[in-house]
Amino acid sequence: MNNHGKVYNLAYDKLPFTYEAIYIIFASTIKEEFEIYEKFVNDFVKKNNNQSLSIDFNIKNIDEDIAYIIFSITMNNKK
């Protein structure tokens, strides 16, 4: 799930912008995935004080080893 820069570049000139995706992951890596997105949000906020960013997660377990994350990143200009 390392395409954050690509998402940002697509969105930069086209705000508001929403990127939605579904990722199937090992359930044991969910904490790591959240840490990646937490860093992405923090970096975005530091660099773009005129824009807002929200990320919504919906996590579902397929079984005890595999889960999927449905997430939506929305970027917009601050009013």
C-alpha cells in the first residue's frame, strides 16, 4: 500500500478529490497499515495548511489471518 505520493499527485490540482480503494492484507499487519496512513496524514497536514484531508477506514476480517480494508481519502480546500 505504498502509493500515497501517487494519490497526492493525482489530487493536487483537482480538489475536492476522493480516492477509494480496497486492500486485502494479513490481519497481523493492520497496526502497521494504520501507522503508515497516520504518517501520511501528518506529513500532508504539515505541508498543506490550505487543504484538508480525511481518511475513513472500514476493516473487515475474512478469517483470523486475512482482513480487508476499505478506505477513502478525501482532500479539499479549507474554507
